[in-house]
Amino acid sequence: MAGRKLQKSFTGEGLVCRRGERLVFQGVAFALAPGGALLLGGPNGSGKTSLLRLMAGLAPPEQGAIAWDGAAIAEDPAAHRARLHYIGHQEAVKLALTAEENLAFWTQMRGASDAIETALRRVRLDARATWPARYLSAGERKRLGLARLLASAAALWLLDEPTTSLDAESTEVLLTAIAEHRHAGGCVAIATHAPLPLPSAQHLSLTGHTTWRQA
């Protein structure tokens, strides 16, 4: 990841999210500088996943704006999609393809596929690289998603409960990858119930409204 230039800011102001007739949250704001990390907290239903989807440009906020380096992401959705990795609850895994083929599909969408072998080795899937994904366990499929982060560059990582189904060793790989990503100037927003030891991370609780505190 060395040498990548990811020096961009990511901000949201006055965000209101509504799902059907239900107001999920309002008045939410965030600001991530290069190398920044944001941990989203709150009980189920408080809007953590909804906020990540707004950040990813998968849905528009009812009010407010999200911007990358000062420009609204809605102005160029394709450019925003190209700069991020969004990993949600659902495994974006094609069961008929091998682990290697799944990773090749993801990385080739970004025009890079030379790091597949290294990524699979780091997540301990190199011995299963040629296995169809349907034979992988839930934890192994989760690790395959982690390999996606490692194999191709993206300035912004949006991760929804990324440690679910990960064992301790794989969680350490994830934390190391996040540290490397931030050191290179990337930023990350994570929805999580589990405490994650991310130095200087900001915490945003969506309980009731929004509460900021600095780690």
C-alpha cells in the first residue's frame, strides 16, 4: 500500500435518514481527514447500516449532504463508487466461483489483480484458493471479503460489523490492514458492536440522535 496518494477529506452535515415512514436519525454529522477512523455505535435499529449506505452513495439522505474533498458525492456517483470498498452484512460471494475467481472478479473491476495471491495468503485462504466458495465456512467467506480490502486499493473503507464470524487471528489481520490503510492516508468508517482498538478513532453514537467523543 506504500506510495498511494489518498489525501482527501470525507464529510457529512445535517444528515437525515428516513426508512419508509420511520425517521431513523436526524442531525448527524461526521468529518474524516486522511488517515481517520470513525466507529459507529448504537443498538440494532439505530441507523448504523443506514448511515454506511448513505456514505456509500447507495441511498440519498432525506436532508443534508455528504462530500468528498468538498464536492458532493451525488454529483459524480460513479467516481465515488470507484474510490470505496463497502462490505456489508451480506456476503458478496458468488458460490459457484472459487475463492480466487471471486477475488479476481472484485479486483479486475478496479483494474488491478496482481495482489490476489498475497491477499489470500494473508487471510489464510491460499490453501483453499481453488475451492468453490460454496464449500467455504461462514468465517472463510468473511475472510474472503477481507481479502478484497487487501487486494485492491480504495481510499475509503466502509465496513459493517467486519469482525462477525472472524476468529482472533483474522481479526488481527483486519486491524493490521486498517492500520496500514490509515497510514497510507485512507479513511475508514466501521459499524460495530464489538470494541475495536483503533488509535485516535472518533466515536459516533446514533442512539437518540448523535453524540461525539474522541477516543
